[in-house]
Amino acid sequence: MARFSHYHHLFLLFLVLAVTAGPIWGQEGNTDDSVHYVKFEVQLDADTTDSFTVQVNNKWAPLGAARFLELVDLPFFAQVRFFRVLTGFVAQFGISGDPAVSAVWRDKTIADEPVIASNVRGSLTFAKGGPNSRTTQIFVNLEDNVRLDDMGFSPFAQVVSERDMKVVEKLYAGYGEGAPSGNGPDQSRIQFEGNAYLESDFPLLSYILSAKRVEKPADVSSEKETVQQLSSGSAPSGKSWNTGRNIRELTTMFAAGAIPALFFL
């Protein structure tokens, strides 16, 4: 009995510490500077403009989040084309339309980071061509591409709602994969020729009119609803992982005898 009491007290101490530490995934509200919102105004085609908003979370990939916000604040993304949109896979952007600007950023790489969030539908991740090679290119996952997690692609943001995701899915995808594998734009030519090349050879590409920081959208009621299942599989499908909530549920189950005492010995 004394031995059980000892472990029982240790377990209760663990619960107190975990609950008072607060939630990690799905924390309510926007109470610190770890979460930011950026609104993209986009030209989908010659006659259609629309917008989508993303939530940036510094805790998922701090270096990636910082680089993205740096680019937003410049502003870097105005007139940048979505040059690689592959239905059911990704929508990629982030090469400047000005070759002089591309030259400045080409060697400004940032180090790789642990994959904290998962490459699920709607997550934003920096593209890379090898270890520690991230610069300015980003893609939005159009489907759950969790296989990219094991390849070291670290999401740093998430499209905030299904309405916003529907806008992303309207980006022009008619050119397919880029050269030389496909008939789409050649990334090296974009780097050195910019939008002059894209406007001449790929005039239908959707592009960004502006990307600016904004306040939390009114239709996003909590961070919990936005992050959804970006916890590398630790949360059930369609739900977010909240440490505080789940610890409290364990406490209730333990007190009710639903979890055998032997489990905690």
C-alpha cells in the first residue's frame, strides 16, 4: 500500500505540472507572439481576384516562420507567380519576378529544423534542394503529403479555413510539372529572367497581388480549429492535440477507476 501511495503521489504531481503548464497543441486564443496571420490577395485568372489567409506558428518551425514573415514585411511576394501547381500535391511559389532580387536571396539559406507539424492539406512548408538549403520558395500542400515529414520538410503555417483552402485550390494548374520533367516553367529561367519569361511563355499562371500581416480573422474562433491535425499524427484525424485537455481526461479516468492502478506503478 505504501508503495502504491508513493507512485500515486508522483503521478498526481506529474498531472499538476502538466496541466498548469498549459496546452501545447490546440491552445485557445492568441495570447503571445508565436502566432501571426498573413493575408494573400491573389489574381487567379485575368478576371478573378480573391484572397486566402494563413496562420503562422513560430513553435512549429521558428526559422521558417521568421524567414516567411521577413519576406512578407519587405514586401517580397508582390507579383510572385504560383509557378508549380500540381493538382492533388502542392502549389509552389516564392521565386521573385525580379532577377536582381532573386540574386540577392539565392544564397541566403536557413538551416533545417525538426519536423514538428505534419505536411497535411493546407500546411505551408519551405521547398529545398538538399540539406540546409531553404531560401524563399514555399509550397502549400493540396492534400495530405505526410511522406514529406520523413524527408525533413518542416511546416511553419496553415491555411486558416476551408473557404480559404478552396481559393488555393483555384490556382491555375494547367501547365503541370516544371521543366525538364514536364511542360511547366523552368525554375532556373525564372531565377535569371523573372516575370518577363513567365508572362511570355506561361501567361495563365496565378500570382500574388499582395501578402500582408493582418489581425486574427473573425471567422477563426480559436487556434484549436486552425491547427487541426498538424501534430505529426499524434492527434486523431480532424482533431488537434491539447496536452492540458488530455491530461485532465486521464485524471478523471484514473479517479473513476477506469484506468487500473497497476498502469501507474
